[in-house]
Amino acid sequence: MGSPNRAIYGDYQRLVAIRVRGHVFEVPEGIPLIRAFQFIQFELGRMTCDWSLFCFNDTIGCCTFEFRPPTAAEASWGRACCERVTEGLEVTTLPEGSVLFDEQGRPVP
């Protein structure tokens, strides 16, 4: 992997592991989850998404996803533009228009 674009992801201190649909990815700590999804797509090549569907700033609620914070027993729903990456975060449902790929490049159901 080359040097990630700090204009997109901002300054960050380290990468942390999160689980997305059962697959573990290391993404920048503290960034909004929608930016982590971009990192997974553009830096790791493991996701695709129609970014034109999203507002990125919590104005229309178009990036809803299901997740479980590392300290929570149950999953809840949130907006990927609002939730921030923390070590151990688990994403169970992606926003509409997003497709995750496994290590062989096959879409994850």
C-alpha cells in the first residue's frame, strides 16, 4: 500500500482493526466510518460503493448501517458519517449501495 491520502483521511496516529461483515481490516483510528469505508475501497481494494449516494455530513441520513461497538453486547444502527472508528468496532450491515469483497475478490453476501 502506498501512502494514504491525508486530505481524505486526515491526520491519524495509527491503524486499528475493525471487523466488517466478518472480515478484519486495519483502518485509521478515529476517522468517521464513512471515511474508513473509503479507505477499504481506495487503499485496500476490498470494497466498492456509489459515493454519490452519500452526503458525508449527517444532513439526509443516507449512510445508515448496523454496528456493534467493542464495549456493547448488542448491535445498533447509526450513520457512517457520524460514528468514529475505534479498535474492535464490528460492522454487520453496510450502507445501501456498498459491496464488500473477500480476499479472492468475490462479493460478500
